Amino acid sequence: MLRKIIEIDQDKCTGCGICADACHEGAIGMVDSKARLLREDYCDGLGDCLPTCPTGAIHFVEREAADFRLAAPSLPAGATSPAANSSLPAGAASPVPPSASELRQWPVQIKLVPVSAPYFSGAHLLIAADCAAYARAGFHGEFIHGRITLIGCPKLDGVDYSEKLIQIMAANDIKSVTVVRMEVPCCGGIENAAVTALKNSGKFIPWQVVTITTDGRIKDI
């Protein structure tokens, strides 16, 4: 099928291995001290590996590729693949049973989370519009999985989150930031706050922004 998939420029790859660690599906591996896409059917096309690459060796291409399927070794005990369990959305990055949650901490509201907490140490941070989880099927598996979650709605809260986010990023060892917003204009506030915080944290933190459409699709940039 024709779909979006990563491609690794071998000339730019330095063999640091960061992308392989960032790939939750195990699609990327190290071969002869270079990162390579080992299993295209394990690449979900979401690009968690892109912002981690220090040399920009990874980019998206659209080509004929095997359909994405969950890597069998990552299935937890008792879980089944999407083909065997129709309640799991196809393309989810984590085979989470319908009753399971990927949430790793509490609270999750940006206004309520502390500036410093043990779960922020070495964290991959998710900053999400709170309505995104309702719009996107499989949100837990695709985005909350493996991340510390912060949610908010700048329109309803009527605040600028940037100062709180700057403090969190400056005070903790944050490894990466993923911003998930809706395509509606008011969600620009949460993206702007996250980008402002990244610029003013005094640190280089890999980041990406994912936009969800109102019908639950990931919007192509």
C-alpha cells in the first residue's frame, strides 16, 4: 500500500543510536554502526524518531510499503493484535487492551502538575489539547504510551501555559516533547505555549507537533 514511512540518509547518520531507542515499535536497528529501517511493517509513520536525530538524517517519504502491524514481541501478556481484536484501532503504536490505560502519572492538567516531580526525570513529555484524546481513536497507544502527559485548553482555562512549561523544562531532564493539538484555531495557544517554553528553557530538547483533525485523523503537514 502507498503510505508515509521513514527513510534514513546513511550519509548523514552518525550511528548514535538515539532513533533506535526512540522507536517504540522496534522498526529501527543498528547495522554496521548505522541506523537502518529493519522492518517497514513495524514503522507506524508517526515519526517519534524524527525529532531525536541530531543530524537530521531521518525524513518521511511516501511510497509503497507493507501495511503497519504491531510488533509481536511487544505484545503484553494476554493482548492480541488489531486483526484479532477489532476494538483496538488499526495503527495504534501500543497494543493496549481496551480496559487498560497508558497514563503514568497524576495529575495531568498543566495547571495542577508540580514543576518538579520524580516522573519528570528522563521523561518524554506529551503536551496535549484535552479534546484530542476524544477525537483520536487509539490516543493512549499512539501518544500517551511511554510519555508523561500534560493536558490543557488555553481557551477554557484563559491562561498562558508557557511560564509553567518553561519551569518544568528548565527544572527537569526532559528528553523530548510531543505536542498534540486539534486543527481548530484555539488550539494554537497550546502549541505556541509549548514552543515558547522550548525556546526559553535554556535547553535543546527535540520536539514535534502533531495536529488532529476534527474527524480524528492525523493531519499531514
